[in-house]
Amino acid sequence: MNFSSLPIVLPSPLQHLSSPSFSKNGVNIWVKRDDLIHPDISGNKWRKLKYNLLRAIDEGAKTIITFGGAFSNHLVATASICHELNMRSVGLVRGEIDEKNPTIQFCRSKGMSLLAIPRGQYRDKMSCDNTLQMISAFSHPFVIPEGGTNDDALKGVGEIWEELEKQLDEIDYIFVASGTGGTAAGLLKYCTTAVKVISIPVLKGNFMYDAIMRWNHPEKRDQLICMEGYHFGGYAKSDAVLEQFMDEFQKESSVPLDYVYTGKAMYALMDLIDKNYFPKGVKIVFLHTGGLQGNKGKAYLDEKKK
């Protein structure tokens, strides 16, 4: 399958950020704008799906099946790319399906079939009889895990380094938000220099380091840094401090952030700079992993609460 017909923007742009705080602390910051790869297949989602879909096509799959929550960026991207490629897609959704949810509406508009998995069964979804029956009902299915994280996904993420080598001289750190840890794992696995990969987990719990390292050789362990404590209450949680930060950052930089992933990671980066965490003169790349559609979901939930 040739993806050349897709409206994909690669390499994604590299945007330099300027701020009195950066000058004061002697750091140089760039944002790798993967959010601009595609309006709907943006950020790490294109990179994670690329080789999965090539494998699915090579194996003669008729249906792409994957998993996600009600506001999943992964479901949106999968629905969109399958629509572009005229492939059937099925999303197995955690919990109930709210037809007024903008994420659900978008997936349906791209032809994705949506099936609900009870929350109590979702954790064990790959071994649950109910889920296995759902999958077996489709002809020649190809299953992509939740978030898209697998070896093929890591390979796609690894291509970021090829782009950065042509866009920028050697860097010292690359910053990324982590949900499943797949993007950080791919960055770490395919990094051929001494760049430090800094992961900002957006979920509670001290599991992210191990989740990332299980995809990597132990010799990489000193290159990975997981900064806990910037989850703002847990997955998809936020507060007035984070939301004000995101608004001010976008006004100053013209870079939009989402409250689930990139907002928290950028807050962490700025906080660490203010605390003089980094040596003077370092070059830092912040990987913008997309996810901006999630802001629509938050607006929808806020409106429902009213």
C-alpha cells in the first residue's frame, strides 16, 4: 500500500520557542509539531498506525479492529485513516457509547463501527470471551492494541530521529507525554545517540518507567527519565492552573495544547526550566503528540455538567 495519496505532512515542522525564561536559564527549546501531520491522523497516532496498517494490508486483512475510551485520540485516528484507505474499521469502546459525544460522532462519520465493552471486562479485553467473540464475528480481522503500541508502532515512532537529524544539530533532551508509554519507548529504542528521553506520565502510578523499558534493552535504562507528579489528578484530569497555563502558552507561542497529554508535558517542561533542572546551553525538543480533538471532549463534558 502506498500512503503517498494521503494528505500527510512530513517531516513535521520544527518550531523554535523564545521566552525570557529560556534566555535567563540558558536553554534552547524547539517543538516538533507532529500535531500538524494531519488534521485527524495527527501526532504519534500516524506514526504508530503506519506500519500496523502496512502489515494488515500485507496479511490481507479486511477489517481493522482496535480499542479505546470514549474520547480516544487513537479511535479518531484509526477511523480517519481507514476511511482514507477505504478499509473497514471497528472500535471497541470502554463503557457506554454516548451518541452525543463529539469523538463518537466523528468516528461514526468516518464509517467506524462502534461496539461497547463493559467497564468490568475492559481491563482483560484481550482474553475476555465476550471480546473474542466480537472480534471473531468479522472476516479476516487485524487487531491493533489500545493506543496502537506494539513493535510496528515503535518502528514508526523511531522515524522521528531521521527527521530531526535533518532539521537540527545534536540535541540533549527530547520531551514527551506518556499514556501507554509507546511513543517514549519508540524514541528510546531507535535513538542512536546519548539523547535523554524524558517521559511525563499523564496517569497516576509509578509504572511508566517499567512500561517503557520492557520494550527496550537494559543498556538504555540511563537514557530514560520519567517525571512523575505532573498528572494533575490522573488521566484526563485537569484544574484551573493547568488550563490557565495552556491558554497563556498558546497566546505566547501560537502552539495549541491538549489538557490530557501535551498540556501536562509542557507544564512539566516549563516548571523544570524554572527550577534550573537543565544545565545551561542544552537543546531540548518537545514532541507535540497531537490529541487536540480531546479538547472538544472536555468542552462537551463541561457543558453536560452545567
